[in-house]
Amino acid sequence: MSIFIDRGTRLVVQGITGRDGSFHSRQMIAYGTTVVAGVTPGKGGQRFDDTVPIFNTVAEAVAQAGANASVIYVPARFAADAVFEAADAGVKLIVCISEGVPVLDMTRAYPYVKEKGARLVGPNCPGLISPGQAKVGIIPGQICAPGPVGVVSRSGTLTYEVVYQLTRAGLGQTTCVGIGGDPIIGTDFIDCLEAFEADPATKAVVMIGEIGGTDEQNAAEYVKAKMKKPVVGFIAGQTAPPGRRMGHAGAIISGSSGTAPEKMAAFEKAGIAVMKRPADVVELTRTRL
Amino acid sequence: MNLHEYQARELLRRAGIPVSSGDVATTPKEAKAVAERLGGRVVVKAQVHAGGRGKAGGVKLADTPEQAEKVAGQILGMRIKGLTVQKVLVAPAAEIASESYVGVIVDRASQSPVFMVSPAGGIDIEEVAAKTPEQIFRARVDARYGLLPHQALGLAFALFADVNLARQTADILQKLYRAFVDAGASLAEINPLVTTPNGGVIALDSKIVVDDNELERRSAIAALRDVSAENPAEVQAREANLTYIKLDGNVGCVVNGAGLAMATMDLVKYYGGEPANFLDIGGSSNPDKVVTALQIITADPNVHAILFNIFGGITRCDDVANGIVTATRRFKVGRPIVIRLTGTNEKEAVEILRGVGMAALTDMDEAVKQAVALAKGGKAA
């Protein structure tokens, strides 16, 4: 079992002929993901790598190839429209990898997607992987393995680091979700925690947060109130100075809120096992399985 | 990107919001000329990207043009929170009947723009939020429709019972929202918004923060960037598409990815060291970026050891290794380098480094421990 993506995922890649889109489409196909279509306006009728049919629009990809999920690799300035297009085509899972998407664009796209009953992951995220089943996005497949741990994270390479440590220690994953580091994202920690709690194959959850905002504090309250499965947590940015944006648009301590100590205290209060460093994930997770 | 007060005022003025007259000056003489033109009492304000200007002595009143020249001389060149003041705004000292706060931000929690207004103006809104939260009134904006007229009026009545003042304020809020959207801002605030003794409402001070992701499609806004008001190393990094933030420690860090970069700094601290910087080389593979990263880090005299922590995904480890080798050929690094590489093309990277007598580790904790020990002048474990 897994959350959000599995063997039944039929993926359309928006921007399949671009530099990033083509590279990662090959990686996703090699991993075993069912990529049923690509979209590049003007290249409809062609095939990607002589196999995957390319369409001019997402609507055609849904109607003719039966796509039920989309992944977006288009340049940032076109990303919001790509999200609208996928939602209009009736796609229920939209994963936006593109980074640098203006936040005001997302304030318009997000409520639209929600009203259409679709799930958006990202933008500015590494996507998801259900090891052994499907990969949607850019998480390297070789560092993951099937197993009982659910992983949700705001980061990219830090997720890889934690997953790598888990896999090396023999702790595989049901699904790893990179929700993205932007201030406005489609799927948040709570959405993932809820899904992991409901997934019978997931026995423990690792949650990787960072400074900025209150998403982790809200997630901690959710864990305390609603979750029976053990949760292990990490907060990046314990040494970050206030008022400076640490790379991610969302990673900024404003005033006295959004600090690492504040978030770690919220985790502890909710009974979440707090990692002091990434390597702690192995011991804290193993002892709770 | 932060705009200066004088730039934010200009955007508000163009949006039709009443702002006091006034002009920017870079020398005491210019300040005097502006004060002469305005006539009467003026306020001279440091234009610098730091809060707490008033407390730092960066805002002063002057009764005459000569006095304006004198206080401008005191403020120009002053350092506030590590930044040198290069410009001052000279504006008439307004007669104030009341001070309010009005602002709009992109709010993470409600995933939309949110207006906040408060009758407790003139001071830091976060302080108001912490001490007297009942003094803040909010309205969530659906970005697809913008600030609705009834929302604007509702907020305005929260500030003023007088219908004349409320209508003027509602008009200002609508225009502020338009300026916020047109600038691609993540924050636009007027603090204080003042009422004058004759019943007018004007914006006295304002702050606009632009979403960096908007700059590509808004060249006029991008042109407002004042490079002279920023840390030169951070400017150099941005031009190379790196994110660099200088800190006070002695372990220089080069990492791919913001989350891993923060976690690496934290681990340096965990093992008893102090990070000298945050540096994210980003996702793409480009040896030149690594060279620039090493240039920036070696220019910091506090750095005693340099730590690379690369988890290859999109970033290829061999590209990073090539960058390190190129940099060490081009200039003297002069500090020990500890390299941790794992992931895409790790084997090739190890070969490249071995060719020049360098070694690479695969474990993050081990690499951090060695870098901390070297920075302290001890021997690598």
C-alpha cells in the first residue's frame, strides 16, 4: 500500500520535451511508472522516445490516454496556467515540480484546484515516490526501498539524506512526499499525515520540517489529536538567523515566530520523537515500529 | 527583494494614494535643497533595509534647511544593523491627529492575501500582534476577485467611526491592494497611515517587499534593486544563481539544496562548531557555480575550514568535483577542504578528486566532525 500514487497511477507529463521534463520522464519510466502521455503544445501527434504519445493539451491526454495524474516541469512563469489546465481536464492529482513560481499566482490557482476536487502537490517540490510502485517527480529511485515508513518533507535534498539513511538501515518506505518549500503549497503536512494514518501499510511516519510559518506546529496539534501511529520529526534551520530567507521562499523566521526551538517544542508536546540530527532518524524510527 | 521607503512611496503615489511630498538625497547639500523647496519643518530619514531606524538615530527632525543639511550629514554614512546609510528621504514633518497601521501580506495559513489594520499605528505591527491582538482587524482576500469594496469599508470602519475618514481610508486600501498586486509584492504596508488636523488621510511611511519570483516578468520593479544597499558577497552569489548568507562562524559550508544546507549548518553547531555561512548551490550541475562559491567563501577571513556536503540528485557529484579542482587551480583556497559526496556520479567524482590528491567521504556526520575539528585548528579525526 501507499498514499497518493501506486501501480494504478497513469501519468501525463506537462512539458515532456523540455530539458528537465525529458530527463525526468526517462527516469520515471525506468523506475516503472506508467507514463501514458506527454503534453507539449505544438508537438501533438509525435511520440516521446518513440513510445509515449504527445498531445497538445492535457484534456486530450486525459480523453485519449486515460491519464489520472499529472506532473509539471514547465518554466515557472507558465506553471500556474499548467495547474489550471490540469484541473480543468479533470486530473485529480497534480504535482508541480517547477520552482520559482510567483506566490500571487498560487493564491489564484490553489482555490481553483481545491474547488475542482483535485489534489495539488507543490509547487517547488521534488514530488513523490511509492518505492517499487511509481515515482512522480525527481526523487532518486535508487535511494528508496519498499517498507513500512511514510516520509513527508518540505525539503528536497534533505529528504534524500533522511530516506538514504533509512534505506541503508533496512527501513523501507510506503511513500515519500516532498511537499515543497514555498509559502503556498497545495498539499501540506496534515494532508499527508491523515493519508499515512489511513494507510494500513504505513507503520510509522517521518516528518521533516524547517523554520518559517506555523505548518509544523499545526501538524503537531493534528498528531496529538488524531494520530495513533508513531511520528518522528526533524526541523532544519536551528542555526538560522531571524529575518533572513534561507533559500526556500518559506524558510524565514519573522519576529519571534517560526523558529526551530518553537517547532521542536511543539513536536515534543505532541509526543513526536524529535531528531537532533538527520542520522537520528534510524534509531528513533526503528524503536517505534 | 526589499524596496526602500522612497521607492515604496513612489509606487503608492502612482497608485493614487496621498503621500506627503518629499524627495531622496544622497548628500547633505541635496538634503538642504529639498528642505528649502519643501519649506517649513522636515523629517530626514535613513533609507536602509533594516528595521528600527528611529531607535538607531536614523530619523531626525529639522526646523530649517541648514539644520536639515546638518542632520543629513549625521545620518548619511551611519551604520544601521551592519548596513551603511547611503540615501536619506527628506519629507515635510506632517501634523498628525492619529496614526494607524494598514497592510496586506500573502498569508501562508489561509493561502491567500490577508489585510491587517490596526488603530495602534506607528509601531511594529508584530509587537501589537503579540501584546494587544484585539487591536488588529483582518480580512482574507480571495485573490481571484481582489479586495471587495465592502471588505475595504469594513476594515476602514474598524479604524474610524467618522464616515468621511472611513471612506478615504477604504479608497486607500483598494489602491494599496492594486499596488501590492502590480508590484508582485508579498507585503505592502503603510505605517503609519495618519489623519491630519484638517480631516485628511495620508500615507506617511511605507514598506513593500517584492516576491523575488516576480522580478523576471516585472523589469521596472527589478530595476529598483539597490545593490549598494546589500552585502557585496550576497550580490555576487545571487548573480551566479547561488544563495549565500553570511554568518559569524568559521566553518564555510557549500551544500546543494536549502533544507540540507540548513541541516548541515545545524550539524556543524551540533558537533561544537559555528557555521560561517548558508550557501546553496542549487539544483543544476555547473562547475562554475562551485568556483564562485569557493571564491565567496575564501574571501571571508573568518573561515578556517571549508565543508562540502553534496547529495547528488539533479546535481551531479562529478560537476562539483570538477568545480573544486578548477577553483584550487585558479586561486589559493588556503584552508583545508572536507568533501562529502553521495548520489549521482559519485564514483566519477571520487576519481576526479583522487587525481589531485583529494579525498571524499560519504557520511555527513563524519565530514562535519572533521570540518569542525580542522576549523578549531585540531587535526582531522
